[in-house]
Amino acid sequence: MGGHVDQKLIKQLEETCSARGVRLTPQRKRVYELICDSNKASSAYELLDQLKVTEPQAKPPTVYRALDFLLEQGFIHRVESTNSFVSCCSFGEHKHYSHLLICDKCGNVVELQDDILIALLNSNVEKHGFQFSNHVIETHGTCQTCSSLEESNK
Ligand SMILES: [Zn+2]
Ligand SMILES: [Zn+2]
């Protein structure tokens, strides 16, 4: 599973945090690395198990606090329908919404960004005088890799 985390990404994470004056603790960094290292969305408990390899004393709140921080800073997204986490493709942008394609077979998540879709959602929401806090746009199905595997197994 996964490979080597891109060190450029980690460097970018460190630089963004110091530019914003927020503290990147070793646990926060480690949780981010674990999320990037996995090619599917990770649940908090999967992350805890992985974190325990290097930090045996890690507890659920350790992971939840790290996840809250990473979400707040826009480094990761929560996949609401499966309560798991993926890294964000547009690094650390505050208040950015995206459309997630979630493969139910392999758990792979692809992030799409469509400004027109978001603008449309915003204008629909405004028409109702609604103060939104978050958009969740998730599509479930079978990814290209999994569906071509199914094809070849027929
Ligand atoms: Zn994103
Ligand atoms: Zn798949």
C-alpha cells in the first residue's frame, strides 16, 4: 500500500504552516503523511493503527486533533459518506470545495474541481437565504481501473 510520501509536499506543508503561523506538530505531520501515503481514503482508526507503529502511546484524540487541524487548514478533505480522509489536490486552500469520486470497490478517491458547479451550488443556496457552512459533493461508483478489471475477468 502506498509508496514514499513526496518530500516536496511535506516541505510545502511545513512552509504553509509557518507562513500562517500555525504549529505543525510531529503528530500532525505524521497523520498528513499517512493520509498521503495511502491511495484510498483512510478512517481515523486506520490512521491511529498506523500512527501507533511510530508512536505507540497515540490515542484516538491524538488522531482527531491532528485531523481537525488538517481539515481546518484545508490540507485534507473528509469523505462524509464513508467518514474517512483524503489529501487535498489543491494544497491548503481555505474554504475550497470539491467534487469527490469514490470507488466503492477499491476505495480510491479522485478530487475534481469545477468552479462552475460550486458557483451554481452557491447561487442556489443563496436563493433560499441559506447560510451554508460546507458543501459535500460525492459521487459513488466504480473507478476506471476496477471496471476494466471486471471487464477482463468476464
Ligand atoms: Zn481539495
Ligand atoms: Zn476502484
